[in-house]
Amino acid sequence: MANYQNILFENKEGIAHLTINRPDKLNALNIQTIEDIKVAFEEIYDDATIKGVVITGAGEKAFVAGADISEIAELNELNARKFAESGQEVFSAIENCHKPVVALVNGFALGGGCELAMACHMRVATANARFGQPEVNLGVIPGYGGTQRLTQLIGKAKSFELCMTGDMINANQALTLGLLNYVLDTQTEAIAKCEEILNKVISKAPVAIGLVIDCINAVSNEQENGYQTEANGFAACTKTADFAEGTTAFLEKRKPEFKGE
């Protein structure tokens, strides 16, 4: 396992818990933290014992309260583009991971924090969670995919409003808009909900789960025909041992035992 500076990383019975660990900075994303997340997901991709992921922030105040403003203030047009593209690459790796990734949002998820949460496949929040893309207050715009994923999740009109006003919304508003899957009162309840979701997903056929992720992500990819991706994925599933096991188990009225083959 890699030595991480700004995250905590633990594999708990097949579920990787990745915690952004800069509570004194409200878990703000600096360049080193983005690099830590990148390396962690390389490990998640490669480690067959990891079946699912929970991403959260240390402490009770913030999931991630944004990017590190001291770094952003030093950017210019040339290195800002690379800065944004590097973050987008890491968040794309999260979005396209074939293992289910759930964000546990506790407290503030602003700017890069909201973008990180949206890169995950599902989002569970505590009642004190707050979401927003306040970059216009700094004279910039979201750079890690916020304008794209927010629009995909909640639609153009509300995305225009949030990205242009910089306003925050609370957990219940985020749930109503479709940004969240669940809101729980406490962090303990939220962790339990994340693990409940992941354990349910992990019990299904892993190849099929990975292909579901590909197909749903294809909806927002203009260069890809999502219907064709779905048909191709459906056909690919029929070649797997898990397909034979799943259909046989159904006909024999027993619980399937999937092996990811």
C-alpha cells in the first residue's frame, strides 16, 4: 500500500474507505491530495480484494470545502489548464471505475468537493451537508467537471443558477434535485447506509456491474452511442460464467454464487 500524505486509506472486508484527511483545512483539495486520490484509485483498480469504495472527509465540518485557494491564486492561463485537466483525469478515473463508488458527504461539499462527490456513482449525505459551486466568487468557474456533472444530475436551469450565483443548497434540497441518493441524520447512520448499498451491489455479478457503469456513463458521452454500448454489454455478459450461474440459479430457485468470471 502506498504512503499517503493527505488521505487515509483502508480496506475493510472488501470495501475501501478513502478519507480526505486535512481537517484543519476543511479537507481542501490541494495538488498533493489530488495525487493521493489518483494513486489510491490505481490501487483500487488493481486490487481484486477491493469490491467497492466509500469516499468521505475527516471530521464533522467538511467532506471537502473546495480547492486550496493558496494554490489557485498562483495559477495563470497556461498552468491553470493543466491544473483543471489533471483533476478531471482523476475524477474521470473515479467515475469510470468498474467497482461501485459511494460518496459519504458530511458537512461542506463545495467547489472541488462537490465535484468529487458528483464523480462518484452514488451519494449519501448527513443532514448537515451543504453543496455548492461557488467558484464565481473567486472570479473563476468550476474546473474539475462541475459544470458538466451538475447539469447531468440536476438539469440546466438549476445548474445555471448554482454556478452563476455561487449559492449553497442544503442536504434536503440536494436530495429533491436528484443530487443525492439518501440523507441520514448522523455520520454513523450514513456510513451504515453506504456499506448497506455497497454490500448489496457487491453481491451481484461483478462483470455486469462494471458494464452497468459503462452504459450509464455513456449517456453523457456525445461520442458514444449509449444504446449500442448497452447492446454490446448485454452480449458480453452472456459469455461469462456469472451469466450461466445467474440463470441456472434462478431456474433452480437458489441464490447465485458469482465469481466475477
